[in-house]
Amino acid sequence: MKERLEQAIRVVGRDLDLVQIDQQSLDSSDLRRGYPAPTVLVNESDLFGTEAPKTPSMGCRMYEGPDGVPSVSDLVDRLQEAFAQVADGEGGEG
């Protein structure tokens, strides 16, 4: 997933900081633990539309597709949508 995301970022042509967080290293009350892994957040919003967690319960995530993770093309599309929302003032916090 990380390699595909890095490829998608290069395709999109944006200067982005990719921050990888080990959920197990977070405090047990940190709500970011509640996102299913792997999750990609842009401006604190899930790139694939999952709502923010209400509890810090950890879980796994399988994406649609034959190998359970999004393709580079899917990631590019979602990144471009997220940037368009930010440009229109519709993005998440931060």
C-alpha cells in the first residue's frame, strides 16, 4: 500500500508529506486507533470516505479489488478529488 501511495503522489505531482503512524504506538484512548488499517487520511479525512472513528478500537481493512488494497489509479483519483475539495473549501480540518 505504501509503495502504491508513493507512486500516486508522484503521479499527482504534489509536494506532500507522507506520515506513517503505527497505531499500536498511539495512546490507547487516541481515536486514530479506530481507523481500520491501512487508512489514508488527507486533511484528517479518510481518502475512501470512512467516517472518523468514535472509539479507539483497532481493526483491519480490505479494499475492493483482487488484492485488497487500492490500485495506484484509484489512489490518484481519490487524491485529486481530495485536493479539489480542499481548493473549493470543502476539505476536512487542518
